[in-house]
Amino acid sequence: MVYNPFSLNRKHILITGASSGIGRATALVCAKMGAKVILTARNEERLSKVIEEMEGDGHQYIVADLTQQEHIEHLVSELPTIDGCVHCAGYNSLQLIPFIKHGEVEEMFRTNVEAAIMLTHLLVKRKRLNKPSSLVFVASIAGYKVCSPGNSIYSATKGALCSFMREAALELSSKKIRCNAILPGMVETPLKQNKSAITTEQWEKNLELYPLKRFGRPEDVAHAAVYLLSDASEWVTGTELIIDGGRTLN
């Protein structure tokens, strides 16, 4: 027998924002670790392509826009009882404070914070989470102690997400539901690769702040998610796990 405390065999895992970036990578890695994965995002074509790449069988996707309450309710109604959820859905728009628009603030908080809160609410209320189970929220070091111009609203949303995670960890512990957050540094995803708001010189200067001299890969975050979903972390809750190539050392 091969001992593997990180195995996700026989676990059903929901992953939001699963059509690209960190969500896609997490879906692929969870499948390799034996999980039955339910993917959700807004783009059905991209979700179907991710399913085709995944190892194993029994995976499925449910198209949903988590900024819409009726979509969240539909998603939860279609779910089997699950053992974990990784909330990867997120949105960022760089904007200096004098140019912030109310609509952008509203959209970012709705996507990055409200969606995660309301999904968690319904998963608990509709009893879709097994006992034990694990909820993982993908936040950011931007919501922790790393600041950069134009990132104030995004940082605020990720800080709020971590605050909710800690409260949920305490409140849901009696139900044997663990809650943790992953705080990545800069990760090379389609979201981050949009360099329209940053010059090449600024991009290279940012890279110099990372002692390991590279930005993260989606798989770096996915591997951390597997740990937090697995039985290897059964005594871990309320934790903010920093995965940042040493960025917060500077």
C-alpha cells in the first residue's frame, strides 16, 4: 500500500473560476490526485476544454455567473454533497484613487467578496458540505501587507475575503468544516498577463522583488489547495497560507 496523506481519492471538490488560470490548474491537479471535480465558471466553451484535459472520470461542469444570486442558487441545487470547495473566481482592475469609479468598486467587491460569501452561505444552509469538509479561498498578498499603486480596491477585497474566512473558520468549526485562505504573490495567469496598465520596466522591477526570481505559476497555488483539501491538513483551519516566492520578505 502506498501511503499518501495528500490523496483526494473519493472526494468531491467544487472549484469556482475553473475555466482558466489558477482555477483551471487546481481542477487539473485535483483530478490527478483522485478527486471527482465539479467545475464552475461563466464560459461553457472553456469549461468543456478543461474537462477534456482532466484525468479520471466522473467530472462535471455547471455554468454559473457567481455575481448573480440566482446562478449561485442554481449551482448549489445541482451539486452533490461535496467534501471541499476552492473559490478561485476573482477580478482585478488597476485604478489610482483619484480615478476610482463607483461601478468598479461595486463590481470588484461583488466578484471577489460577495460571491464567495453567498456561495458559502448556501453550501452550509442547503447542507451540501460533508462532515468533515474544507473550504479554500484564494486571496492575495495584496490583501495582507504588500501595496502597489492602483491596487487599493483589489487589496481591500482580498483583505475582506480573508476576514470572512477567519470568521467562517470559527463559526463552522462545530460542523467540522475547515476554512483557510491561500495568499499568492504575482502569478502568471491571463488576468495578470494583461500588462496594459504597467510598463515593461515596471514589470521587470516588480520581478526583482521576488527572491526566487520568478513569478508564480498556477500549479504553485493548486498544490497548496490540494494540501488544504486533503486529510494532511485536518488540523489546519483559519490559516492564511502565503505562497509568494519570498515577495513578503522585502
